[in-house]
Amino acid sequence: MHDHQADAQYMKDLKESAPEMVSAFFAFDKAVFGKKTGGLDPLVRELIAVGVAVTTQCSFCIEDHTKRAVTAGASKADIAETVMVATALRAGGGVTHGWKAMRSIVEGD
């Protein structure tokens, strides 16, 4: 099990071992979530991040981006709706991938 607080101490090892890549990652993250970036406002970007974090099941991203979304103006209802939209897409993916199971029975592959 990943323990974010305990494992965060190893960030220095990651930075020391791959400094250019880690630096590039943080620059990319800053560009994506910077307030002056692109046409989407910070609230929309953070709600997208919450939805993606829910589907990728990254508890740390869920917590961080939810807090950022609230800071950017999201209500509890906005977060709940975002979660449900992401959940619907994730469930839909399960159904459509289920078609492959049905196809394998029909086609006998």
C-alpha cells in the first residue's frame, strides 16, 4: 500500500536520479494548471483533474485537485457532479469492453 506522507521523502531520490525529467514534469504541470494558461479557467481545469483522478483512482490527486477546485470556486455539488460524470464514463467503459466478452462467445475466438 502506498503511504503518500511516508513515501514523499523519496522525492529527493527521484530528483537526484532524474533531475531533468522531474524538472520537465513540474514545468509541464505548472503550464497545465497555471492561471494564465489556455482558454479554460482554473476551475474547469481542476474539475477535469478531479474527474480524471477519480477514474485513475489516485487518492492523492483526488484530494489535491478537489481542494484546488474548491479554492477556484467549486461547490460541493460541482465536485459531486464531476465525480458522477467521471463514474458514468468509467462504468460505460466497462459495458463497452463487455462487448468484447460477448463477441468472443459469439465468434468462438
